[in-house]
Amino acid sequence: MMQRRRHASASRVLAVALPLLVLVLPLHLGCASRSGPTSPAPDPASAPAPGRSSGGSGIGAGQRVARALEGALMGAVIGGQAGPIGAAVGAVGLLVYGAVTGDVPFSSAGPVGSRGAEAEREARIEAQIEEEMIRQASLESEIEEELRRQEELLASLDRDAPAEDAAAADPPPPTADEVAEAADPRAAPLAPRDRDLPPSIFEEETMEVPRGRWGNARELRVVKRSLDADGDGAPEQIRYIEASTGEMIRKEMDRDYDGTLDAWHHYLAGELRRRELDENGDGRPDVFEEYHGGRMVRREVDRDQDGVIDAFYLYEGPDLVEERHDADDDGRVDLRVIYRNRHRMSAEEDRDRDGRMDSWTTFALDGDREVIRRIEKDTTGDGRADTFETYEQQGGRTVLARREEDKNGDGVVDITSIYENGKLVRRELADPALLPL
């Protein structure tokens, strides 16, 4: 009897719930339909996580009915634990909940709309990942192409480096013969070598050089190349290149980096022909050199830097052939030395500085050693020799062996003195009137 009452009660609850479902579902669908066109598009980032309701937005009527029936079934199962009435109440309650929300409580699958939004969001994320992977692949390709290009550039630089280094390198070291030549003061010095520097390290400007400025017979158009290696604003080297020929015609240098030029080189047809040097740093040249065929042919020096040249050197081919000196800076040579095969052959000197030579010396070779062979002297100042001395080598020493004198200036020897081991042993008189001596 009691069981029949419970079934009757359940039937009454269902009879009330089904009309309620019919009433509530159209109303909810109508509201969703009216609000749909004016509602903003849903933000994918705000889509609810799986298993949670989104309020039923975006779910069709058929889906809601299916969810309602699924909810009713689950409610009946859950409510059945309390008997028929509980099953009826549970079924009605979850039926209405499923119809309104489009969700089924206690279901691992979220609402249909939520699952669709989540799937769409995952699809967009996958598309973005795929796009990023494509972009990364393209970037890797570009990086590989750049690395390949840089490797080719480095290989090209490695191939070109030896030629560039050779062009910019210092001149090759001197040979043994060149070292010996430089060490020999009686050898004609070789012309200094110019370092072949690339034009890119210079600052360039074009200028006109008036006639006669550098001893030039005509106006010159030149390219001036300046090199300021230490960045102090004062170039250490200035090269002047004739624009029409591309040849260097002049070079100026600051050899001691004090900001003042101290060397001036002059070129003809690309060959160094003259050089002027300032050795004491006063801004004025005190050494003057001339070159031909790559060797020095003349050198003049102001040794005491008083503005007067007082030493002169002449060269023929590889050898020094003559040197002259002005010891008292009076503008007149008072010592002249003649060389042959780099050995002294003769010398003449103005010992009393009266402007006339009064001593003449002849040299000879004893093996490879220069020795004095004969000295002639003017003791009266008339410009003619009147004393003649002959020297010999004894035990490695140069000793006087004979002296002849013209006492009366008639050009005839009057007295002859004989020496042994440098000591007088005999004297001969050609004119007895000279006694006593």
C-alpha cells in the first residue's frame, strides 16, 4: 500500500515537472535568441575551463533538451537512493538545471558550448604554434645563409690578406751585403726605402703647388695624403702625389713624433733624388743629400748646426771618393781627403787657417791597413812645399825615415836627415853656407 503511494507521488512530481520543462525551456531559448545578435563576440581567452558551465551561451535547443534528459536520468539515479520520491525530485531538479544551463552536474564532459570554445581555442593555439615553428624554421634558414656568407667573406679575406700584408708591410730586411755596406762609412749609402702603405689610411685632398715652391719649373696639381697615426692633430707623414702621373713627388715626415716636420724627400719619376733632414729639432734642415740610381751621390752636413755647411761628401757608384771639411766655419775648406777603392790616397790641409793649403799627405796600403807614406809641408806660408818627410813601417809602427828641407826657398833640397827607428842618425848638407844649423 505504502509503495503504491510513493509511486503515485512520484508520478505527480513528474506530472508537474514536465509542464515546467515545457514552460521554462522556450522562455530561456527566447531570451538567448533575443540577446544573441547584440551580444559582443566571445573572447577566446575568456572561454571557461572544461567541466565548468559557461551559462549556456552558444548551445542549441536540441542540445539543451538532450542535456535536460541526461540530467533527469542522472537525477533519478541519484535521487533513487532515497526512494521513488527522491528519484522524482532528483530527476525534476537536474532536468530543469540541464535545460537552463546546458550542463550536466557531476559529468566530466563540460557543456557543449564550453567544449566547442575550448576546441576552437586549442585549434587557434595549435595554429599559432605551427606558425611560430614555420617562422623559426625560416629564421634558422636565414641564420644559416648569413653564416655561410660570413664564412665565404672570411675565406676571401684570408686569400687577399697575404697580398695586402705584403703591400702594407715594412720593406724586407737588408741582406748581409747591405748591412756591410751600411756599416762601411766609405760606402755610398743606399737610398732609404719607402714603405708601401695603402691609400685608405691617409686623409686626402687635392691642391695646386705654385711654380718654384719646391723648385718645380711649372705649377703642379697634386693629391696631398696625410697620415696622423697617433691622432694628435699633427701628421707624421705627408705624401704629395702628382695627379696626372700618380707618382709621388714629395714626402714630408715627423720622424720623432714631436709635432714638427724634420725630413723632406724629393722625387723625380718615382725615384728619390734629394733628401733634407733636421737632426737637432730646430725646424731647419742641417743635412742635405742627393741620390741617383738608388745610391747617395752627395752629402752636405752642418755639423755644429750654425747654419753653415761644414762637411761635404762625394760618392761615385758605391764608393766615397772625396770629403771636405770647414773646421772654422769661415766658408773655406781647410781639409780635403781623396779616396780610391774606399782607401785614403791623399789629404791636404790648411793647418794655420789662412785660406791656403800647407800640408799634403800621401797614404799607402800595408796589407789591408792604411799608412802614411809621405808628408809635404809649407813652413813659410808661400803656398809651396819646402819640407818633405818619408815614413816607413817598422814593427807595425809608422816611423820617420827621411826628411828633406829647402831652407832658402829656391826649390832645391838643402838638408837631408836620415833616421833609423825614428831616431836621427845622419844629416847631409847640400849647401855648406847653411852651417851651423
